[in-house]
Amino acid sequence: MWRYNAGIYVDESLEKYGIFAFTTTAVLGDMKDASVMRKFLLSVGIENFVCGEQTHSTNFCIVSKTDSNKRFCNTDGYITTDKNVALCVFTADCMPVFVYDRDNAVIGVFHIGRVAAEKLFLADVLEAFYERYGSLAKNISISVGPHIKKCCYEIDLFSMLKEQAFLKGIKDIRSFRLCTHCEKFFSYRKNKTAARMVSCMIMR
């Protein structure tokens, strides 16, 4: 379940683990504007974060708190075991994908659109969780945030990810219910906007 509060949707299912995972809406403004994003993050108690230039790649970085406030190039996701550093990706129809290993306390957030989904980005991410952290499928939860739905797009993006997750043994995968094209989100498909929401995940 996602809860709406003051311009953001928060994933309630992760709160019990001390995880703050959320996506902004268009009412809060363009989060690609560094000053807008910084002001917003401070308003929700986040001082340390990582983000970067996204290229619809399958590249992701392992980060720590020492990487705080860095902007990475050609990177579409982040993984960390550190507390108090927010992992951030920008979207406007693509999927923000939150991954959490509750046994090993590993989090990751990823920007996955059609191109990356077709390249099996999520499968690569899960393989990294298994190999680097010894994660077990039964301990992993995947939450997919606001994105364009099949009502407004010829591809069912969530179904593509769900299949990849199932093939990797993951049963706990769920999706945000609203469509970015239909609701008060930025949507590139709807109006070719350059503005973006931000999706963040942080362990506290």
C-alpha cells in the first residue's frame, strides 16, 4: 500500500523495516532542478543522497554514505548497505523500482523503462544481490512505484518485471496502482515534458 501525504506517495509496506521509500508528484515541481530537489529533500529530513545522469542503461553503482551528494554518470540505479543515505532516481513514466533484502539490510533503487526491462535489468540487479550479499529470494521484497500503465502504453511494463522476478525466485513483487499518464505526475508520453519526479529510498 502507498500513502499520499503532502505531495508524495510513501510505500507503507517498507516503513516497518525502517525504510523510507517514496515518489514525488508533479505538484512539488521538477526534481531535475537541483535547487528544487535539495530543498524538498531537506524538508523530509534527507541531507545525504546520491543521484545521477540516467541513460536507460543497465548500469548501477554500489554506494556508501561517503558518496553522499555525488552525481554519477551513465547510471540507472544504486545499491547500499549504509543507513542515512538516500538513493534517488528520476522518472516520468518509467518505473522506479525499490528492492529490499530484509535479512541482510540491503536496499536498491533503479530506473527501469522499456529498454532496460527488455535488457533484463531487474534480473541483473537480483543476481548482484544474490552474488554480492548472499541474498535469498524469500527475503527480498520488490516494490514498483508510479509509472505508465497498460491503459496508456502498448507495453505492460510491470508484467515484464514480474516475469523476471519470478524467474529469479521472487514472489514478493507489487506495483503502485495509479498511472503516471492519467494522474498528477509528470508524463513524457503525455506531453514530452523534460520535468521529472524523484523516487528515493533510505534506511534509517
